[in-house]
Amino acid sequence: LSDTSRTQTEKPFVVSLSSCNCFTPFVFTFTHFMPLSLFVILCMFVDVFLLSLYVQSVDMCQQVNKPAHHTTAYNVQNLVVRRGQEFVMNITFNLPLTADDDFQVEFLIAFYFLKHGIQILQTQGQMLVLGITPTANAIVGKFRIYVAILSGTGMQRTKRDPTTDLYLLFNAWCPEDAVFLPDEDQRREYVLNDSGVIFQGSVDKVTQRTWAYGQFERSILDACIYILDMSRMPISKRGDIIKVVRQGSAMINSQDDNGVLVGNWSDDFSMGKAPTSWTGSVSILLQYLSTGVPVCFAQCWVYAGVFNTFLRCLGIPARVITNFLSAHDNSGNLKTYMIFESDGSLDRRNTRDSIWNFHCWNEAFMTRADLPPNFGGWQVVDATPQETSDGFYRCGPASVAAVKEGLLCHPFDLRFVFAEVQSEVVCMKRDRYGTLTPFAVYKDYVGKAIYTKAIGSTAPEDITHTYKYPDEQWHGVSLPGLSALPFLCPFLQVTLGQDLNVVVVFTNQGDNPATVNAHLGVSVVFYTGAPASDFSDQDFVVTVAAGSTESVKFRITAVEYMPQLGSQLSIQFTVTGEYSGQLVNAMKVVELQTPALTVKVKYTSPQVGRNMFLTVSFTNPFPFYLEDARLHIEGPGLLYPVEYYYRCCAHTNTPMESFIPRLAGARYLMAVLDCSNLRQVTSTAQHVTVTGPVHLLSLLSLRGEAGSAGSQSDGV
């Protein structure tokens, strides 16, 4: 304006505008001279823009929503909620809303919008409190949030803000959700419990392995969503519980789809970690998330533990099941055939079916709209790659109720699960011409006991009755005057390194004496029943008087079996006998017990955010050094996985490890020692009850009450 050479109608005009950071920033700069009329028009445009509606901030109200949705334990920065249940969010605009303002809240995953209901709960000046209710069958996953404002000139969306991203899970608390579980104690156990016990061993001697599910640990939720992404499961199908668990069952193993875990049932684990060395799912899932490469190695309890984490993390009620004496029917005829040579020894080459000492799978709770009534509830799902289902190595969901009733025409994989727990064991004798003749049928041999962890404790809960009716009596080909089975007496607990005392009892129920030509075979076996090494064969003859029993004792020394064990701890005894041209037999598996680790926790008062300390030690009772020893320690909500390595040592003793509890409540610490010459050394679950943090306001309140009481009494 100071330039007198310009006319009064020409004005220099410089305007710089930048919007709220919720919108894409833009800047107008005009430095030329224009007529006064154009200047007035531009001023009107600026005035309209400054008075337009835009979003200043979005608050996901995590401190309100997480407790209401039982998701406080998730160690993520974003809000985690469950479908079918309302959550609140605050949107602050630059201006108070009017009746003419039009906006919408969008939740987007890939190219799909979240189906939801919305209502305005409260208006506070420029802030709006909204109630959002996703439908009970909504897609599960991670959603991006946008606020779109509609005006006469079009629609303006907020920028992507990663801090407002939303995780949506299945909801066991919502009656309309397919995974609704009515009992609160069951919901706390099967959805919210992040550690557990997996049962192993044999039906006569059940052992426990503690397992850290860790579904709330950092990045585990992202890892579970990544598994679905790696499976290329369509986003639109991720609200269907049946499709999600079937896809998860296929992806936890890497047999045909580059999934999470590589199975290994040998003694060579040089290309990875032995299945017995894992303490939980966290390390496995984080390794898979960071590399995208299947993790080595796993066996059935590892598959079940990781699958349980996957299911619980997504909000699906789940538990790990152990079936003792679990049949694997390779032929699909619901029978398990055991073939014996003419001398009574087991023909391992031609016996295709097998009976595992134990097998672990999972149960997931859901409604089954695709099945007749009463077939919902607990469903068997199994990630261990045994047989294919619709072209992939997976199993389930198979209704437990349908298995019990023997209604095997329904989906999915009911015949295979039924054979695992209820198949008949048919013993066949091969004569010198190769002809097979059945000589015994056992109807109650497999599925002898089915266990899961009891609610609120580490004790086993026997759920055999949910899979089968009470055992029927044995019937089949019987031998004149002789009981159908010789009997192997139960073993007391046998510790690795002790001698084994074996007692075989024959019973003669006839009226005449009976002479039996018998054979005792002793072998180290994998828990799947497959032989690792045969190291003892003894023939003997026993004469049993009429109406009486006769016992024969054997002794297997530690010097005999220790060099044969490798990484296995199972020894199988097989007794076969011939009487009047017919065979009798009996089998028993002994699980050797290893010494335990000692875990000591030191603290003054276990509290969230306060330091605690632990040490782990192992006293070696054996006359050999521990080689390539790896000690693994972890505790969900307490301690992230830690590993110590000892190349060669007589004993182990960790330095004092400090940790800070993140979550309150009943917490568990677990440790595993794995060596190349000694496997499966574990600790019992170390229980720690952690109290919540003491907030500053609580302290001030307590201090104020104390001060008030003191002023009344002594003037303080």
C-alpha cells in the first residue's frame, strides 16, 4: 500500500492457510496484485473455510472400554474390544454441532467396512460421546478408523491415525456371538487365563508340563492376525468361527501352507529346538511374526499349546486336551489293527495303525448352526498334522457330543476323532503262509483317560465321559481255561537311572493246569508308540495251576536301558504267550521321571511395577556332565522369555534374574532345562499372587484419612 505507483483498487494479497492436523494440510499463497472486487470474493471464501466443520481429535476412551470388554491385559497401545458389545469414543470438532451437520464414523479393514450400530450418548460443547456396537458376527481383526464429514461440496475424511486403530475380537460374554460361554468361571479360565498345564506321561503315571500361553503379551495379537493373513483367508470370512478355527488348525502346522511350526518326531533336532525345550507359545509366535518362516520343532503338545494361544488371543474359549492311549487310524475303518508274527512278536513293518501313549489336541467352544441341536458346545480342533481334511493337514471342529453318540456323518473329521477315543483294537496273527487271523479284540483299550486342566487349579479334570459312555467289558476270541490277557503289574514311580522291576501275572480260570510259552520284549519308544530301539528279548515258560495265578519277575537295569534312551523317556514292555495254538498278549508303557528344577522367587511384596527376583537351579544326580544345556524361563505377565546357555556343566545355577510384574492376579513362572544328553527336565509351576499398583490418589486418600484421624486425637 505504500507503493504510490499502484492504484487504490489494487491490493497486495498474501494468505496462508493450514487446516487441523486431522485433515490433509493445504496452503494457499497469493502474492500478486488484484482488483479490490476479487479481493472481497477471496475474503468471503476464507471466511467460509474458517467457519467449516472439521475434526480436532478422536479419543478411543481406552480406560473405560478395556475393563468393560475384559481386554485390559493386552499389551498393545491400541484399543481392543469384543464384537456384539458397545464401546464409547469421543470426537471433538472445531465447532459445536448443529442439526444440519452430517458426519459418519467408518471402521475399515482392507476394503470392508465394519457393520455396527451407533448412537450419540452425550454432547458436551464441541465434543461428542458416541456409543458404537459392532454386530455379533462382525469380522475379527484390526480396523482403521476415519471420521467423514459431508458437506455440499463433497466428503472430507480424517487422515489415517494409527493410534486410533481398533482390534475387534470374538466375544464369549455376548449371547448373540457364536462363541458365547454362559459360565463366568469358565470364561475366566478358557479365555482370560494366560498360563496352563498340559498333561503327558502314561495312563498309569500322568505327568504335567506347565505352558505359558501368553496371549496378552506384546505383539502376540498381531502375530495371530498375521497367521490369518499368511493363510490368505478372505477378510470377509474372518467373522465365521468355523472357518477361523479350521484355518487356524491348518496354519499352526507347516505341512502344506508355510505355517507356524515344523513337526519332528525323530531324535535329531540339530536344525532347530527340541520340542521338549519350549516353555510356551510367546517365543514361537514372535519368531514366526518377525521372520515369516516356520519354527523348528514341534510335537503334539507344542501344536496344542500354540493353537490354544491363537484361539484365546482372538477371544475364542479354548482348552488343551490330553487323550491317553490315543489311536491313530490310518485306514479310516474305525479299527486299530495290531499285527503279530507267529512267534508272538509285534510285526512293526506291516502294522500301519498306531496307539500313542498320549496325544494332545484342543477344544473350542462354539455354537454349530450347521449341525442338529445339542451338537454345539465343545468342539475338537487339532493342529498336529496327522491326516488331511479338505486337502489340508488339519482337524475339526468335530462335535464332542457327536463323537460320544457315534453320529459320524456330520462335519468335520468326526470319524478320525471317534477312532482316536473309541476304536476297537484288533490283534491279528500272521501264520507262516502270511494269512491273518484275529485272536483278540479290545473295545476299551484306547481313550483310557481324557484329561484337561481343572478350572482354577493345576489338577487334572477327567472329561472321558464327555467323549464316550462307560467302558464295555472286553470281548473277543477267548482262550479255553486261560484269561484273555496276561497282566503287567502297575509300576510305582520310576526315576530315570533306577532299575526297573517287572512283574507279569498269568491267571488260569480253567479246571486244568496250563503251560504258556511266553516272550517279553522291552523297547524304548516314542510317545507315538513308534519304536526307537529294541534292547531286550526274553523267552520264558510258565505253568499256571487250575484256578490260580502265577507271577514271573524280571529286572531291567539302568545300565541296560540308559544308553538306549536318546531323548526319549518311554519304555514299552510287550508280553506275548502261546497256549494251545492261540496267542495272548499284554502291553504297558513306563514313563521315566526326571529330576526337577528348583525355582526360587524373592520379593518383599509382589506388586505390579515393583522389582522381583528369581533364581533357577538344577542338581545333577547323574554320573555325566550336561552338554549343550539351555535353560528357558518365562512367566506371562511377569517375565518375558529368557534363555541361558551352558556348553558343559555338572550343575546349573542361574544368576539372580530381576523382573517387574505387568499384570496383577495369580501368575505362574515356569522353567525348562534341555540338554543334548538329558531332555524334559522341568519345574513345577511357581505360583505368585501379584497385587495391583497403588495409585497416587489412593495414597493421598489414605494419608488424608490418617491425618484427619490424627487431628482429632492428638492435634497432628
